[in-house]
Amino acid sequence: MVEATVEELVGYINGNAKRKQVIDVLVKKGGEPFEIIEKTMRVPKLMLEKTLKDLIEKGVVKKQKDKYVLTESGAAAATILHAMR
């Protein structure tokens, strides 16, 4: 698997409101368990599971123990997204 550039990750995240919302939660709160992300976002469980799975596959998010956290690339993309607002 070829790693996406930070710019590609920014476009990927920006292309979907739920992906942006997950990134926002993780930026504000740091690593969070699934249940906290689900309650914060108020989205159906299956939708969040798919969104997190996709973000993990892209290398934006990783699971550490019971929490989801931004990867180094994910944090860099989040910084760029924040600057774009």
C-alpha cells in the first residue's frame, strides 16, 4: 500500500462530513474510545464503524488499546484543515 500524502489526506477528509467530524472530535479530545466518539457525534454505530475503518485504512487514525487517535499524518492533515477554516 502506498501511503497518501498529507495533501491527499486533507482532500479525503474534507470530502466527507462524517470524516471531518471524527477528526474534529479527536483533535479536541485527543484519543477517545468508540463509545465517546459515538455519543459526541450522535451518529449510528454502523456509520461510525465504517468511517473509522476507512480512516484507519487511509492511515489517518489508528487504534491504541481501546482508544482511537490520530496518526502523525492524520494530525498534520487536521492542522491544515483547521488552517483552511
